[in-house]
Amino acid sequence: MEFGCGSSREHAPIAIKASGISCIIAKSFARIFYRNAINIGLAIIESKEAVEAFEAGDEVSVDFENGVIANLRTNQSFNTPPFPPFIQEIISANGYLNWIAKRDKKA
């Protein structure tokens, strides 16, 4: 099952981000949802192992640069491929359009 399946518009990740969620960890994502989430600066990570180990209410820490998801309640860590630097920049810039605007100002 893919998180965001059937959501072809950016409204779904925008609503999630607007609710204060800064990262989604799921077993898998629909490709269009993944792309839309990154485009609006919402970090999303696929990790079946982490999802299956977490319980409701667990506090999570994510190191995007090194690809480590940590469950602070159980002290378990899960490795995931780190985001490429340009995706980290897009997320840090709060979305693709902001990232492009910053790049244009530097040029």
C-alpha cells in the first residue's frame, strides 16, 4: 500500500505540512505524492522496518544527511538512504520554488 495513493495534486502534502508535520515515514509512497511532497518541502522517508517498529506516540528523530531514523522511546535506529544534497536543499528552502528563487539570487 502506498501512502498518498490516488493523490495527484499537491494539496494533500500541503495540508499535511500545514498541520505541523515536518516528516512522514511510511512503508512506501505513490510516486506522484513523493514528488509533490518534496516540491513543497515536506520530507518523506520510506522505511518499512521503522514503521513496523514504531508505536503511536513514539518520538522520532531523523538525520536526513546521514540517513538515520531514531526511535527515542526504544533507542532503536534504522538506516535509510540519505537524501541527495539537492533534495536536502529543497526541503531546507521550504520547497522547490523557494530553492529556485535562492539559486537565482546567487547567480
